[in-house]
Amino acid sequence: MTTPNELRLLPWSGSGDKPCYLSTDDPDGYMSRLADSIEEIQLGTARALLEEASEALDDQNASLDEMRCLVKELTGALRDIFRIATSRGHLLAASDPRESAY
């Protein structure tokens, strides 16, 4: 997924919540495939939480504690999705020939 000399933002963070990057030109390498797999899991989790949130909004009997727990889970999923979008946006910009022409 990355071009030579392009760093890929990985879908997890390091100690102190610092970003982790991968430098490779092999999209089929172990770390690239692992990152792709984790991104797919994160996207699936976000999709499931979105459905759960939609149902919870319609449930008049949902407790405040249940809603707080759901918001906490949604916040984590949104953080993951934002990291994926940021990573893919950087990769798109790096691979866009129009970007290098300027």
C-alpha cells in the first residue's frame, strides 16, 4: 500500500498513544497485511456500533449507564476510523501524480 520512502500510519498507536508508522514498498508483506486486517476489523466494529447506536436512540428504556458505555465505545471506534482515514488520505496524496507535479 505504500510507495517507496512513504510511511504508512498504522491502525494502532504506540506507548503514550504515539502514532506508529510502517516503511515498506511491499503491500503483501506481513506488517502490511496485518495492518490491513486490523483496519478491516476496526471498520467492522464501527459498523456494528453504528447499528447499536441507532437502535439505542430508538430505545426509550435505555439507561444513562448504557448510553455512556455506548458513547465510550463509539468514541474509540471513531478514533480508529479517523486514524484509518488519515492514513489512507496520506497514501492517496503520495500516489497522486498531480501532487508531485507541483
